[in-house]
Amino acid sequence: MQPRERQKVVIVGGGFGGLSAAQTLADAGLDITLVDRRNHHLFQPLLYQVATAQLSTSEIAWPIRQLVRKRPDVTTVLGEVTNIDTEAKQVVLADGGTLPYDWLILATGARHAYFGHDEWEQFAPGLKTLEDATDIRRRLLLSFERAERETDPERRRALLTFVIIGGGPTGVELAGAISELAFSSLSQEFRSIHAGDARVILIEAADRVLLNFKPDLSAYAKRALERLGVEVRLDARVTAVDANGVVFGGQRLDAATILWAAGVQASPAAQWLGVEADRAGRIKVLPDLSVPGHPDIFAVGDTATITMPDGKQVPGIGDAAKQTGRHAANVIKARLAGDAKEMPFRYHHAGDLATIGKRSAVIDFGWLKLTGRPAWWVWGLAHIYFLIGVKNRIFVALSWLWIYLSGQRAARLITQGDTKENARLR
């Protein structure tokens, strides 16, 4: 009698949701294929620290193959998914290859959204990938280098004006880190420009920053940003972005560096399947996270839109992606065991955290709220705990301690872009 062929699970995406699903399926007796268009898993909550020269790329990203090297049941594929053939049960790759599946988990994440103004992206990059972070770091550092040699006062003022659009956690963390970079880390290293020449402006269309936090914590975050020198503009809607600046609230501001942190757009997964999605492109999944009409396909993390019993949406954060990845894997295991009972997803919110510079943060665990330095230490310990590997935890902790004590950042390298352009400082 021939042994029964093992069923195949394809997981698209090596982020929090995809890796969590793969880990949960470790004892399921399945052949798992993990496919991603990048070869690394990224700890996205600290991505802004690469963009602001606090950490290097290798400290927050790890090769996927290395993470699953002890899992003979997992095959890693570097490739970009372009379609899904649900009839043939195959994932189609950009190079024409296909990956057959019995079960499919879509953990494809999201990119930044410009609300119908995609032309703004070239002038105001978002922050979702390592490439985004190193590009932003390059833009920031080149602005200082160019300002050092600029003789025109108006142009120098624009070079030293940094605008962040969006007052969520990413925008707040970017604004605080850029302010410290401008006012502290670089203040003693240039001769023609000075810390007081820089302006950091955070623009938010709502009436407060950090809308997912309680109002008192949002108010504290605004005050903490202002103490760092950040100009916070609330109730200000951006109406134009170009190479030379931004228009918001009916006024124009010249700025050489504009960063986008105002919205996200899901991957094209809903289009691949031809199923209903929300305005951000996220698949409207069933309670067990399966895709309507496709009980063998699950969408997790930012690929799915999930409504909690209180009517709120499950937030697009790393912990939520992990929980959905685990749940989808557990549903598959239950179905393989012949268990057909309903298994609705239940989200457990651990809390909201955001840091404001190197000495302050806001934390809301529901049962506990913290601000200031105590919150910053809790925030740091929590993030170090969730990093992968002892070496990375030690390196990140030492980097933070050095920055905390000295204000100096070791990752200030201009490494991306055309070297001729960098040399010209155009």
C-alpha cells in the first residue's frame, strides 16, 4: 500500500502573519511552501529607526531561509505572486512558475496609499520596506549635506524643512526621531548650518495625533513632540505635493524632504481571487478568516478586513497579523482532522505603544497607561523581546543605550542611489 501523499500548503508572504502560520503548522504533517518577493522577514515596528539612522538593516531583518532552516517540511521560494488559479489550485509567479496548493494562506501585507494621488509617491515616499527606509535615510542625510553647501537662504531653509504627513504611530515616531537627528545628533558636526535652522512639521488631517490612543495620551504625545521642536499641525488636509514642497490648510510650505505616513493599501490579493474587498483593498473574509467561496483559502494580517464584535476593525499591527496567521493555521489543522465546527477568529488586543524620541513614549494596555520615560523603557523592552535572536537583541539594546547616552547614531551612511548624484549633492 502506497503512503498517502502529504497535502500542500502555500503561504504567500514572510511577514508576521505568514511566519506565524508556518510555525503553527509545524506538527501538521504538511508540505509547506513559503513564498515572498523578498528574501527576508522584517520587524516592521522598528523600520523607522533604520530610516532615521538609529539602526542598521541587518538588526531588524533576517533571511527567511535562515529562520526555517530546521524545518524540512518548509520550502522557501523567492518569487513574486501575480495571480491565483483557483480552479487548478495554483499560485502563479511573475516568472511563469506555479506553486500547487491544497490550502492557501495569503499574508501579503500592505503598501502606503495616497488616496487617489499616486503621483505624490515620488515626492513623498512611505515607509513599508527596507528599501523605503534606506531611501528615506539617504534623503534625510543628503538634505543636511546639501544645506551645508547651499548659499541661498531660501533654498537652505527648504533643505532643512522636513514634513511628515500623517499623525499615526509611524508619523509620530518619524517626527520625533527626525527632530532629534536634526537638533541633537548633527548639531556639532556641520559648520555652516545649525540645529536651530531645521524645521520638522507633522501634518494630521484629524483633530489629534494617534487616533487609536485615548485622547489624554494623544494630547501628551502632541506636547512631547512639541518639546522636541516638532511643529504639529492638526485639522490640516494636504491638497498638493510636489518636488519643492506641500500645500496644506490653504498654505504652501517649501520643503525638500516630505514623508508619507497617512494611509495603507492592501496587496492585489482580492483582485487575484475576484472577491469583495473594502476601500483599502483588503479581502472581506468570513469569521474563520477563509475567503468567501473558497474554504481552502485564508487571508490574514493586512490582507484581510476583520470586524470585531464591538464593530471596530482589527488593527493593522504586527500582533494582529500573528494572531490571524495562527488562527488560519489552526483552522486548517482542524479541517484535516475532520473537525468541521465553526472556528470564528477572536482578536485579543495587547495594547497600543508609540515612542516619541529617545526618552518618551505613550503606552495603553487598557488596564495600565504610561507616559514619559517609564513608558519608553517598557516600549524598548517589549520591542527587544520580540526581536529574533539573542545577537540582535543585544545589538539593538546597545545601539539604543549609546544613542540614549551620547545622542550619536552609528548608522548614518548614505549608501543608496546614484553615486554621481550623491557626489553632486544635486
